[in-house]
Amino acid sequence: MALKQIPTSQIELGMYIHSFEGSWLSHPFWRARFLVEDQEKLETLRESALDGVVIDTDRGIDVAVKADEAPPPRGPVLHSDMKARVRRREPAAASPARPAAPARPIRAAAPLAGSATVAREFGNARRTVGQARKVISKIFIEARLGKAPRVADVTPVVEDIHASIERNAHAFSGLMRCKTEMEAIYQHMLSVSALMVSLAREMRLTPQETRLAGMAGLLLDIGVSRLEIGNAMMAGQLDDIDEELWQRHCYIGRELLAAADDVPEEVLHAVMRHHEHMDGSGFPQSLAERDIDLFSRMAAICDRFDLIVAGAVTGQAVDPAEAMRMMMETEDAFDSEILTRFREALGVYPVGSFVKLRSERIAMVVDQDPSEPALPTVRAFYSLAADKHVATKTIALAECYGEDAITGVADISGLDLPPVEELRERLFSASK
């Protein structure tokens, strides 16, 4: 593969577009990789607001070089083997003994924690969810009638989720732990999309790939719309659903999306394979490691985690920190390197987890420190010693110099507290 980055003004008929440089809203194309075969597509590309494109000169023509000009510099190779793409980017100040960086150059990404506080972004996330729910409801209803999602409908949802995570990497996912009035399937679709975006950013995938990951997460369970089960099924145990019927949603979802125009292969693969396991124990095709693509490996992790948290696996909701522990214990089913990146993206104690502190207080995790996955920011609200509510206090554990620490996941059942979802929302909304 010979990749080269060029401005849109240099695009010609016969070039093979490998990827886009710029916002997804800067162009009308769903698929990033295609041969420029007609004048209309060429003019659309040249007139778009893209910063540029990456072409593959092995699959299409190269940029013409005039005799008195030096050849244009080759752009960076944006893709290499799967392991290199999963590898975490090391800090610039690492020691000389650090292993060499992967062959694929990785552009710098914004800090994963974002600049907005969780409390401030929580309000933005609420508005995003409200708008997204209407779109997803429409998509789900139309899918029941056999109509594949339209790009114009789905793209803004992913773009809004992506923008929220850019501002704060954890507020949107935190809000998903609070929503009780949404139908479970819609909540699951939004949650997995957000998890896929967060994981893609942690893996330093390109902006285009990150948005594709979000799109895949949003559409993983679109096939459920055609099954003869209720929307509330995600709130119960998956074991209660006929196994053969449940496995059909992977085939149905892929067929539904394949009928649409130019749905990317990455999305189709993820929809079909998000229940496949690395050890071959998954479904619907019992694929093993070598047959499972990158996006499907990511989707398997994000989908399973959210199902565990929502209670679809055990029959009752699970604290996010406990769900993370359960995921790490079943790592043979998942790509171990991607699973590690997932834990680093969400933290050892993900946002929304209830934890017990050394000071005999219970707190909820409200934010993460990207450099210290095991030392999040928490909001203490209950004294176990006094067995009563206390004034909320926000503690950045990575900066409190050992004054307090997490001793484990808290069991808040039996305490005089509001329902879990209501409690989370109150604590997230508190300013301090």
C-alpha cells in the first residue's frame, strides 16, 4: 500500500481515495475508500470543505508531476499491522530504554479528559441525548419496516457524541449510567457508540476511524429491530431470549445495512461480528482471532461492558468498576491489548462507580486522571462510620498526596440513599 496526502485541488479521475482529512461533516460521502470514476464525484470532492485526502497510488493513479517540479512528498502511512494500531502512544519524556515507536506515525490527539468539567459537560450531554433519542427512535422504527438508516440521519448523532467526548471524555458515558426513562435498547446504542469513540481515541485512531467506530457502535444492534422481542429486553437477562433468535440480529443487522448505499465495510463487519470471541467461543460464526477485524474486536469489548453494567448479563445492574473487573477476568474472549486500552480509556474505576475510601466514606467517581487510571476524581457523600449523609466533597485522588484512597468497590444496597440512577445524576450535577 502506497499512501500519499494531497489537497483536494489535486484530485483527479482515476485516483483511489483511501481516507479523508477533516470533519465528517465536510463531505457527503459515507465510505472513505473508493475509486474516483465520474466527474460528479470529482467535483464534489474538489468543492468540499475537507483539508485534504489520502490516496492509495497502488490502487489508482498518482499525482502528475511536472518536469520542472520536484515530486510531492509522500504522506505518512496511516495504516500498518493491527498490533501497531492498538499500541499505546508513549509520553515524549520516556526513558531511553523505551521500545521503538510503531512504524505507523500517530498524530497528536487532544487530552482524553477534555477541558470541560464533568458537571458543565453533563448539561451539554443531556441535550445531545435528547436530540439523539429522537433520531434513534426514528431509525429503529424505519428499520422495523426494512429501511436502512440514512447517512444524513445517523451522522449528526455520532458527530454530537464525538464532540461531547472531545470536551470531556467521561461526561456522556456518565450520563448514560443515569438515564432511566429511555427505552433500554436506545440507551444501549448511545452508550456503546460513546464507548467506541472513547476507545478509538485512546488507541489514537484517525479522526475518520474514530467516527466510523462511533457509527459502528451506534448501529451494532440495529438488527434487534426486526426480532420478535420487546424493546425492554436489554433490561432483562439475555439468557431469557431464545439463543437462535438472539443470534439472528447479527445477520439481520448486516443485511439491513448492506442494502444501504456505501455503508463502510468496517461498520458491516462490526455489526456482524460484535459477539465473536478471540477464542472462538462467540457467535454467530464462531470466528477465532485471525478472522476478527479491529473494529469488531473493539465492538465486542464495548458492547459486552455496557450489557454487564445494564444488567443484561447478570439480571441486575452492575457497578461499572465491578463490570470492568469482570471484563478483565474474561480476557481470553477479547483482544488483550485492546482490553487494556479500554481500561485505560475508562479507568480502573470508571466514571459512575461507587467506591469505598480509606476514610470510611463512600464516594462516586466523577472524572479520570489520564496519567493515573487507578486514581480518579471522586465525590464523597456518605460516612460509613456515622451511617449518614455528609456534605459532598470532591477529591482528586491523584493530587491528594495519600490523604485518602480507594479501598474497593462500595456496596450501597441497604443504605438510606435515593435510587442509584437518581443518586448518580445528583452527584454528577453537583459543582463541587
